[in-house]
Amino acid sequence: LKPTPRHRHVKGASRGIADAEQATRSRQSTAGSVIRLTMLRAAVLALALGAAGASQHADFMEYIDSTRGGKRSTKHMATERTTYPSRRHADLEAAAKDAAAVSGTEAPKMIVEKPAMKPQPRRLQADCPDQFYVIGTETDTRFGDHVGAYDNAAPIIPGCPWTLEIAAGQALYLNLPGMNETNQYGSLPMLLWSWSVIADNGETPLNMFSLRGKPAYRENSASTFYDWYYWPLLLEDAVTFREDNTGNMEDYYHCYSYCAYTTASCGICGSTDLRTIYDSLWITTSTYVTSETLTVTNLVDVAYTNRYILPAELQVIKDMYTTNCHPYNNAPAGWTWSSYTVLESDAEGERDPRNKPYCDWWFNATVAKVNALGTLDCLLIPGVLCDEDGHVSDMIIDTKGLRGSLPSNFDDLTHLVYLELQNNRIEGPLPQHIFQSPVMRKVDLYGNMFTGSIPCPTIVDPALIELSLANNMLTGTIPNCLFEDFPDMTIFDVSRNLFDTTIPSSISAASKLTAVYMQHAGVHGSVSALHNLPSIGAVDVSHNFITGEITQAFIDGMPALYYIDLSWNQLTGSLPVMGESSDFLRRIHLDHNELSGTITDQFTTFAANQDRGVLSELFLGANGFCGDLPEIFYTLLMDSHYFIYYFDVSQNHFRCSKEGNNKYWPNWAMGITEDFGMCIPIPVITAIESDTAVVDPGAMMSQTVYLQGEFTPTTDGKCKFMYADGTMAEVPAVFESTMTVTCALPMDAPEGVTSVTVAHYCADYASAETLNNYVEITFEIQYGSLGGSSSSKKKTKTDMAAVIGGTVAAAVALLFLIFIFFMCCRERAGKPLFKPLKDTENPLYLDDKGAEADAKDDK
């Protein structure tokens, strides 16, 4: 989907509502309604609903941030949706119940929503009437009497399509009767919605639903009303709004969210199914969020849950219970997962779903009861739904304490559409059926213990659009075939695995990708493969080993980008311009890399695109940026129409300001509480050790220049020589101490008066522009011999070392001469220091005379 551009047609919202539509990977409930957030759609309604909506959206995004790294806050539990990543569902529900128990209120439940199913043209009826609606710019859809107006909703015939040509900023009101009609098993209908949109700019309309009344999108937030909404990400697809069969009534038809977000009493919440009270579903198709006229073809039908399950697939369910749950289904009476996660115990890691001590998939089940299930008992299996042919289509058994390897006949579930087994402790290789099924739409195996590698798909026409294998123990590489064979994939998450891989070059083949998550996944190499993804909204490859630069082509190749996280890698180079290619960019995480250079106009467009009430983030800390602290930070933090929710640029090398007397940040930054870190003082040079330096071209030697002053420890320092002929040279500066640095004079330095200055980082040299009371330091360069230059007024340290060495050698020679003179004097006096060798000590000669002589000598 191409992103919606900035436009002036949006009603009920502030400037920039269309390019504020970007979102997180999840969906949200807000403003008294259950709403669906697709990847690029979160912020629009929050903006349109005014301050309250903006506040709730900010709270939601704060919650999303709080979950990064495993942190959670019960303040935001009710806003999380389990569409993606549904890994958080059980934890969120448990925490919400615990918070409710403390406050004495009823705990809100999570909404279970499934990704889109492919359109089902077999449901088209042969006797459908032609239905074509035209809603022009001047059409009064609020008070008009035409078909499709607020007071004259257009009837929907199940299985019959209708076409709508609708201008921006308008709405079509529709009504689907028969939502209270049951089938032979007593099941109520579920809504199926398919669509096809013709739009040059890739925009799609917003569809709002309610069983309690007509949804409306108004300029006044108080009159905006809906139970849930669906904003398509793709121009052509379908969705089924399914029931929840886990017993928790967590679906669209029980309206819990309406009660959870309003203060007025609501007597039809909880276990009451609104389909048993209201016979019609009201639907509103709105283009308040688009900029151009759209042509939309919709098809609505209903479906029912099926009791029948094929015998072979029923056996798979029985084997799963026997193998993966029954050995651990021995919880004591009254035990609940929610209470276990908040109460202290002797166990460790109580809140880790993989450490769940008991299986509560079928809490009161036994092997006998499960084995007694028949082929008409699909509705009795928690987390399992069957299609009209008796195939298991849905398996949603997340955070239930499953352990061990899946049964060998698991691949007999050949018609699985949704497989969600996240937050269990399932081991072994990945199920092969994932990569062989022509109908599988969503796979979420997050938070298990799967091992091995990711195989290549073996299907010609795959349907997979969401794949999450995060937080497992997978190894090997991410294969190129994964994206070549799954071209319709929209969400890809392999974070927190044990890969040794690069980003596959074929990833651009999956051109519909909206989110890619590969953090903590052993990724190395470059990020350049991601640059050609026109629909990508979120990229997170943080905490890896990625090298290279962030090029302008890389950023410009993602025009729908909303969130990018490249933090904790080894990226180098300077920053490209951010936000010019994507008006939707809101969240930037580039901290903890090796980026450098100055920041000038890289964030000017990014700042202009921000909107108050839409969360934005900027993390640039722990890099090597230098120069002045950019004043664009003031704009981002203090202008009322901008809203940077999280901001950190600390641990960089931005210099202290001249107005701060080389000790403090500039005045505009002193009153801001955000984290800028500590500024780096400009070097202050007070003296040069010698006012003359010698270059000896014949000996290929040059003199070391010693500078005195106030310096900061650094390994990136530089000296700059500015010669008399107008040229200059930069050389490394060696930090000797906080009072001394040295610089090697270049061999090609020309003669004449030369000035020298020093920078701790980048080009932040001491000068009149950076320092108050700056004093220029100069010296004269002369050509000559470093060994015997009589013109030097002061010896260098090298010369001094030679003199000292010669003096020491002379002293040693003098002492040796004195020792020789002393020995000669002793010899002349008959008192030598050393006695000659006696004959008696010669082993070749010894007689009595000699012995007698020796005795005399000894005496």
C-alpha cells in the first residue's frame, strides 16, 4: 500500500492527519470503541478525536515503548490488541485482571482479530441486483435523503457486491440485516468482508462497524461513533471477523470495549452477545481519511462456525493434548496463571510464559474426556475452529503451557489458515506444513524453543502474509527463497534467534512487506537490501553486527517508512537527510553506533512533518556526532505543534558553546530537561614550546610541535597548521596530558610563519568563532639540519635527550679512567687488587717445596 500524502480534504483533524496515520505493529482500542490499527493507520483517528483521542494514542504508544525489552505497564494494558504481535495477549490479559482485582473493577478483555482471508467469489449470487453508488464532493451524506445517507442507509444483500465512487471527505452508510439468525447448530453469523479499491495513490477507505447504531466519523469528536473499524492495508483482500471460542468472549460481538472506555453504565457487556439483541449490523465507509476520489467494490457475506471436524484432524488435536498438555495439566485447585505471575514463589522467572508450570489449554480436561470427543465436537475444543468442510482452519493456543515436540501427525492439518502457538515451550524443528500450505495466512510461533533452520517453501501459490518466528533457538541463515516464494508477505519477524546471516538480497521481492523485525538475530553485513521496499513502514534490525553507512539511497528507498531502529550496531559515516522521502517518518532509533559528523539540516524536514498528538521518537545517543548542538532540537522539543515523545542525544561530542564560556550548552538548551549529555570543551592553547620549528628535507625528518594549554582526553584529536602561503594541513594530535598535546609537523610544510590550532573531535578547532578571548598561536618554520642547527634559540626535547645521553656516557668513561688509575697506584705500591695464581693451585703441579712456599705465602 502506498502511503496517504498530505492533503487539505481531511475533516475532523488537525494539519497533517493523513501523514500522521502511521502506527505500530499492533491494533488499538480507543475512544469508546474497538478499532483495528493496520501497520500504517494508527494515528489518524486519535488526531481526529481531539485531545482525548490524542492522549489515548500517546498512552498507547508509551505502552508500546514500555514493552520494548520486556518491560510492561498495566496503565496501557487495555489498549493492546492481539492481532500482531499476539504474543502479548495472555500477559496483557493477566496483568489487566490483576490490576482490576486491586481496583475492584471488572477486568477488560483482549480482542481477538484475525488477518484477512482471501476473497471468496464462490459466494457471489447469480440474481444480485446492480448496486452502484456515487457520493460526490457536494453530496450531503449527513442530512440528505438519498440511498446511502445517514438517515437512509443502503441495504446490503449477503453475497452480492456493490460498487461505490466516493469523493474525499465523504461517507456511505449501509445496513446488514439478519445478524441474529442462527444456523442448525445454534451458531450466530460472523461477518465476511472483501474489497477491491481503485486508487492512483494507493489510498483505501476507512470502514466502521457497530451493532448498536450507525457509525459516524465527525469533526466533533463527541459525535464520532463506532464499535470497531477496519482500515485495509491492501487494495484488494478480505477479512473475516471471527468469534472467540475460548470461553472468554473476546471478539467484536460482545462489545466489551464500549463499556471499558465509557463512564456511562452498560448492561450488555461481558458475556452478552450483541447479535442476540440487535438484528442488524451498521457499516459506514468513510473517505475522511483520503485525499482523492476512490472507486471501491465491496462484497459482504456471513459465515457460521462448524461443529464437524474430520476424523484425521480430530486425532491430531487428541495427540496434541496427550503429548503437549496432559503431562502438565495437574494444577492445584484455584491455580491461575494471572495470580502466579504476580505472587512471589520459590520458582524463578514466574512471568516467563515458557516457565509456566502447568498446561491450562483444557484446564478440566482428562485424557478420557478428550479421547471421547467425536466428529461433531469441534466447538468444544478451546482455541480451534473448523471450516464448513470440517478442516481445522484456526489453531490459537497461545500462552497455555504446551511443552515438548508437536505430534508427528501435526502436518495432517492441511487446511490451517491461522496457526498461533506463541508463548509456549514447544521444541523441535519448525512444522513443515507452514512452508507447504496453499491456504496458511498467519503463523505466530513466537516465544517457543524451536530449533534448526528455516526451510524453503515448497508451494507454487502461497497465501502466507504474516510470519513470526521470533524468540526461538533457530540457527543458520535467513534464506533468499523465503521472500521469493512468499511474495505477499506483509509482516516478518525473526528477532531473538541464533542466526549467522545477512539480510537476504531477495527481500525486495516481497514488495508488500510493511514490517520487518530482525533485532538480536545475528545479522551482519549491510542494510542496503532493505532500501527497495515501497510499502515498508517499520524496520527493526537493532542489536546486531551491521556495518557500513546509512546512505541517502537507503532512506529514500522506503517512502512509507514510519519507524526505523538500527541501534546497537557498528554503522559508520554521517547521517543522511531524514524525512524528505517519507512524510510519515516518526520514530528514529540510531543510537549506539559509530556514526559521526555534524548535524545541520538532516532533520529539518523530519521536524516539519511532525504533528502534536502523534508520537515521535529520536534516539541518536552513544555515537560520535560533533559540532554545535543543533537548534533543530529546540524546534522538535519546544514548538507546540510538534511532539517528540522520547528524545536522547547524549554520549556524543557536541561542543560547548561560546556563549557558555566553553563550559555549558547554548542558552536555548539550558532550560530543556531532555538528555543532551555533557558538552565537549574546545581546546584552549596557551603556549607553544618552541617558536621555531625545523624541517630537514634531506634527512626526511620534521620536528614535533609541543602545545601547552587545556585539553580533554581523546584519541580523535587533530592539529591544523595554516601556512604562510595560504595552504593548510591536518595531522593527528597526540594527547599527552590535560596540559600537553603533540603534533608532527608535515614534511612538506613550507617555510614561514605558521599558525596552529587543535580540535578534540571533528572540525571543532579552537578559533575566534568557538572561543572567547581566543589567542592565535604561531611559530616559524625553517629548513635546515635537525642534527646541528645553530640557529635554534632553544633545543627541542630530542636535542636535550642527545645531550643528556652524551653526558652520561662521558661520566661513565671518566669513572672508568679513575678506576684504572687507582689500580695502577696499588700495583706500584705492591698491593695489587688481585693476587696472581699460585703454583699450588695449579692442578698440574704440586710438590713439597711448593706446598711449603704456599704455607709461607698464606702466613
